[in-house]
Amino acid sequence: MNYEQMSNNALHLRGVVDSEPKFSHEVMGEGFYEINLKVKRLSEQYDILPVTVSERLLDDNDAGLGREISVFGQFRSYNKTEDEKSRLMLTVFVREIAEADEKQNPNVITLTGYLCKPPVYRTTPFNREIADMLVAVNRAYNKSDYIPCIAWGRNARFVKNLSVGEKLTVSGRIQSREYQKNMDGVIVAKTAYEVSVNKIFLNDRDAQDAWYLQGCNTQQQ
């Protein structure tokens, strides 16, 4: 993976390991495991985020249940078949585990990719403006990650006018969000993961036409 492919999808999380490692898959003899990381928000609430980490990193670091750690890596997607339907799954792919550093932002991500669906703009019952985006981020071996993003306020107003294919850089935090889904008359609790955006930069426009928008930091709370 070259530098561009690493830098167009980069994150840092600091949180507490909230589950025991569960085997996920194996690649060229190396096992990968899934854990949950409990990441604190400024509002004292938490995001519970899915993390995929190699057995090598687990063996080399103290990442046991209840341990506070920092992880560096990428936010990735993959397709999983459930009930004969393909579902987009998201996970934090860990490249490095480090000692928790309280001086660093506990939840920060930057993505550079392409808008691959028309944005969906809406307002909440409390008149908060929201726009949903799906950003395709290139990865090695001709693969791409499809990352749901959500913009707020003036960012949302700007995003709603973007065209499919626009190249953009977004930064913000990864959040978990619980919702309920009606499945054949049965209400099932589900969890969605997305990037809550606070900055947007359009890459393919001239400097005088580029937009750089920063939302309120309170949106991260």
C-alpha cells in the first residue's frame, strides 16, 4: 500500500476494550480478531465501535478486556450476506496499538474519496439540518471502502448540492447509533456506524473556488 492509499483513510481512537477477542478470519496464515472499543465523547456518552486486529498485534500488546488503549488504522467496509441479502459492514482495521495518550483527540478520522450516491438532505423535528453521504475511498489491490458520512448544519446545506463523482476530503469522528428495524413484524435493535463530519474540503476545484467548511464542535458531543 502506497502513501496516498494510507493517508486517504487514517484514524486514531482511544478507548477501553469492551469485549473479549473473537476470531474473525485468516489471511496468509495470520489470524484476525474482532473486539469492541468503548470510546468516550465530550458529552460523557460513549460510542461502541467494532475493531479488527491481527493476532500479532494482540500478542505484542496488552489489549485485554478493560484495558485503555490507542489504536491507529483505517475505517473499512466489506459485504456480508445475511438472509440471502448483502449487507455493508464497517470495522476499524488496526495497524498499530499504542499506550493511551490523553493529550490526543480520542476519536478522529480523515477520509479522501469520491461521492458515490446523491446526498440525502433532511431536517429533524427540531429543525436540525442533516445530509447523508456515501464516500468511496480507494484501497490497495483495486479495492474500495464505502463509508457512510453525515454532515450537519451549514455543512449539510453545502453537501446537498454536491454531484456524484466529486472528490472530497472529510474529517470528523466515528460514531455508533442505535435504531430499530421492523423485520417481518418483529422490531429488532440494530447499530449503525458512520463518520460525523465537521470539516469538508473539495479536492478537484481551483483554489479560488474550493470550499473549506468547519461545523460547530458541539456536533461532536
